[in-house]
Amino acid sequence: MRESKSNNNESLPTEEVHTPSSQRFLSFTKEAIDNPEEFWNTQAEIITWYKRWEKVLDESNSPFFRWFIGGKLNVSYNAIDRHLLAGKRNNAAYIWVAEDGAEHILTYEGLSQRVNSFAKALLDLGLKKGDVVLIYLPMILELPVAMLAAARIGVVFSVVFSGFGAQAIADRINDSGAKVVITADGGFRRGKIVELKKVVDDALNMTKSVEYVIVVKRTGHEINMVEGRDFWWDQVSNDINAKVKPEVMDSNDPLYILYTSGTTGKPKGVVHGNGGYSVWVANTLKWAFDPKPDDRWWCAADIGWVTGHSYIVFAPLFLGLTSILYEGAIDFPSPDRMWAIIERYKVNILYTSPTAIRMLMKYGDVYPQKHNLDSLRELGTVGEPINPAAWNWYYTVIGKGKCPIIDTYWQTETGGFIISPASYFGFDNLKPGSATFPMPGIDPVILDDSGNEVEPGNKGFLVIRRPWPGLMLTLNKDPDRYKAVYFSKFPGKYQTGDYAVKDEDGYFWLLGRADEVLKVAGHRIGTIEVEDALVGIANIAEAAVFGKPDPIKGDAIISFVTLKSGEVLTPAKINELKQQIRERLGPIMVPEEIHTVRVLPKTRSGKIMRRVVKAVYLNQIPGDITTLEDGASLEEIKTALETFRKEVT
Ligand code: WT7
């Protein structure tokens, strides 16, 4: 560890070296804030660079901050090649566990062969640096292989979570201009086949840029292959002796685009770069979880989300760890699946979401108690605030009171953790439900609506005052939106969009979104995005979408819609409608409840009053309704609900 030179904080007792408020942690974070140039000059060495940067940070085009100016590197070299040179050829990079229990160990050597072979395939299809590929795959080894192969040749990739449907894929292809789509015939989920290729075929009817589709054979069921456009993965990735020289990438060249929901109908294409992002994810994994070289790390997220990008693919491979890659649902075929995997593979660190914890907790203690979980040393969580009951269960029943809970707060845009306990420095002072302290280099503050810092203990907007290496480069093809969404409310400062409190001891407590974005099972879903998507499906004319607090998932999506025909649908018809929505948008976007009404409450200018619908739904007083145009609409909602509630009971 790097010892800090500046240590003015004499008042702290020295025996506190194992707490985050310890001298070590304090002086380390102090150095990161006071002397960022020197701090990052050292910390960036966690990555192997072809050419060292000339300058740590360029703020001249703020808020488009650029890190490690002039530095050259390759991400796949850092994830693979350098470990081969360091004698880790035969270490497992991934232990892949199929939903049906099949397993496959992929060593760093094996990963190298597959990545080189697939990189050559991409080159043979004519792809070159700066082109974009879209990846729509289940949790199989070809997914990280495809990402690393693209990174190897400087091709920008955009992964779309396999729970999204044709419309979402088409929108992402059209925004990114992807030339190639990488998918599979299908995936397995709870023993059933999820059609993936078929969804891609539908999406391609709405796009123009795609020249080729590469299809992994996973399920083996019959699918449609278009002559000259569609190729099987094995057909193109057939040279296991291929050696593809890593492209020398500039620190600030784009690495990937990952779309995330915002407060408009159009998802935001978050662009992450090569240099700063890599430095950030590698260091934050090290600081937060302090993994040992031979650890088995299981980030039980899906690679389709940023959690999987940063902490299943890049950071653990940069650090040379062994990761579990699990294909299926964590409670399938039985509620002890997660615990069985931990026992069988002696997992040391488990990183999952509050939704998963609450779900597994509901099944009962008997399931974890059937398994030996002694290998666990640390437990992590991400995606939403964790409630004390879930925290305590995780800590006592799973961790047996000996594993710290690393509650990592971050976002797609931040690249990696920004507020999290830092076990690298030791600790014994966690507060259940708090993500604790900022990662080194993060400078958070809680502001009120007019930009003044609030007193400790008060709720406000969580804002980061200065850039850090993991911050996105921009929003794809939309720099103005990047500035407007993140840097305009509090000029020059990064607005997270979350509410938070900093307590008297300096701990941060995250309180949820401050905007019209829901967190459904930890996934960000914009209410307006769902509304826009619903309108136009079947004969939906208008939609109001909001979140209902859900004891397991955080938020559940609820929608009220009007139909062009003016009808009010029967439950059977509503199920048909749900099916149509599922096909178009994918399971992830389907509202849990759809209510059809003849009118929705609107302002005189015709704006749907989502907040009023929600208040009536939740049986709360709808607040100011003086602008409401037609009071009868409230009665409509009540009637629809009464019918619905009668039917479910
Ligand atoms: C939003 C970002 C970053 C990986 C997963 C989600 C919420 C995330 C926490 C946490 C409380 C959290 C915030 C944030 N969030 N982690 N530990 N405690 N809230 O990525 O889809 O970009 O969502 O998730 O609301 O803004 P994402």
C-alpha cells in the first residue's frame, strides 16, 4: 500500500488502523483530493500502458473531462495477455455454470484463444477501429469473449440485456449505427428457451445499418438464418491459433456504449473510455473488496447491465481473479441454487442485489443452512438501498456475522463504485443501510434545490464536485444532453439524480431517485420511457406509468392506459395486451398491472398528470389538482381499481 506523506490528522487514535476512518484510509483519500496528479500517477499503474500519459487530467473542455492524456493501452491485453506473461496461463478466468448444472472452466489461456479467434473473425468481417457491434447474448462465455474481442481491435461494443425486446434493440442499433449483431439462437431461463435470434430478426426490420449477424448455438432449437447475413459463431470463429495484435488505443477512445433509462422516452447511450474507466474499475474493486489473487469472485449480476460490465468482465480480469459466471436464475431449479453454487465452488466474495437478498430471504433460512458457506469472506450489494431487515439477514444468516457487507453505491454513468466501504483499509464500523464513505477521489456533497450545502442529517441532492477517472466520456451523439442532464442543475458539478443524507459521522445514506426513474429489481426503468413505448402498441392511445413500492423488487411498474377504441378491457384481454407488450419491449418493460380507463387526468394544456394517477392508486390525497381538466377521470381510476382488486381477491 502507498503510504501517504501528508498526515495532519494527529488527533485520531492510532489503534484505529482497521476502520475506514483510520489514518490510512483518511490519508489515502486526502491525498486523492489534495494531490490528484500524484495520486493518479501512482494508482493508474494498476493498468499496463503501452505509452505513459503526459497529463493526468484535462479539464479545459469541462464537463467533458479527459483522463490520462496521451496514454495508450489495450483493455483485452490488460485482461488477458499480461496474465499469461505473469505465469497465470492455467488459472481459471471463469467457472461457467449452466442453468442445468453443466460447468466449464475457462483458463486465462483458453480465454486468450477464444478472444483472439473471435477478434480475427470480426476483422475478417471487415470491422475496424471505431465501428460498433451490438451484443445480445445470454450469460454464456461467448458474452465476455465477444466484448474482449471487440476491445482488442478497437471496435466499440454495446451490450443489450437479454430481457429487452425488439424495439429496444432497434432503438439501440439506430442510435449506435451498429454494423454487426452478435446473438444466440436462444437462452435458457427457468428451464425454458428464451428466443433471442427471433427478437433480433424482428428488430432488424426496423433498422438499416446491420450487415452481419453472428449466432451462437446455445439451445439448438430451430431458428431462421438469413443467407449471406447470418453466420454461426463457430463458422466464423474457427481459428484457435489466431493471434490478433491488440490495437493501441488512446486512453480517451471509446470502449463501449451502454444504454440506460432517463427521464425522457429515449434511453441515454453512456459512453465509457479505455483508460480512465479501466483505472477506475480495477482500483475500486481492489479498494472496496480487497480480493486476494486466488479468490473466487461471484458477481451475480447480468453482464447486460453495467454491474456485469465492470465487475464480471473488466475489473476481475484486470486483477487476474477467478469469476463465477452463472447462466440462470439464482433460485432455479430450487431456492438453494445460489448457496449450492457458493458451496460447490468455494466462493470467497459474493456480490448481489437487495432484490435478490429479499427474495432468497423470503424462501427461508433452511435453504442457506443446507450448505457450507464458510468460504465466504465478504458480501456485497448494489442497485438500490438495502433495508435493515435484508442487511441483517445477509450479515447473520449468510455471512455468519463474520463477513462485512460492502454496500456499493454507483451508476452506469460513474463506471464503478463511488460510495462504498473500503475493506482494503480494514474496517469494523459499518452502519446497516449506509454505503458509508466516498471512494478515494470522490468528492460528494448534499445540496438543496438552490445549490446550498445542507446540514448533516438533512436530505438533499447527491452531487459530486469534481471529476474522477470512471466518469463516462459523454452520451453517444448527444453531448448537449450530457451537459443538460448531469451538469446544469448545479453548474460544473455532477448531479447523480439521487437523494441522500450525510449523517453527523460523515456516513452517506442513499434515499432513492429524485427523478421519474424507477428501480425495478435494481434495474433503472424510466416511467416516461415505458409510457412512450406503450403508446402505439396494439391500440393504446395514452399511458400513465408510475412505481408502486414492492417489498421484493423495490418498485413495481403500474400503468393506466386509454385505448383508441375507448374500450375498457376484460382481464383476459389485458393479458393478451401484456403478451403483445412483452414481445415488443421484452419482459423487463412489461408493467405488472395494466388498467384500462376511458380518460386519464390531464392538465388544461393536455399533459397527463401521472402524479395524480399514482396518488389515487396509492390511496393518498392527490395534492394540488386545481389544474385538473376533468374531475371524472379520478372516478374512472377508482372504478378501474375496484374492479381489478375484486378480481384478484
Ligand atoms: C442507480 C443507478 C450501478 C450498478 C447498478 C445500477 C441506485 C445503485 C445503490 C446503492 C442505493 C443504489 C441509485 C443509482 N443505486 N446502487 N448501493 N444504494 N441506491 O446501475 O442502473 O445505472 O442505476 O441505482 O438510484 O442512481 P444503474
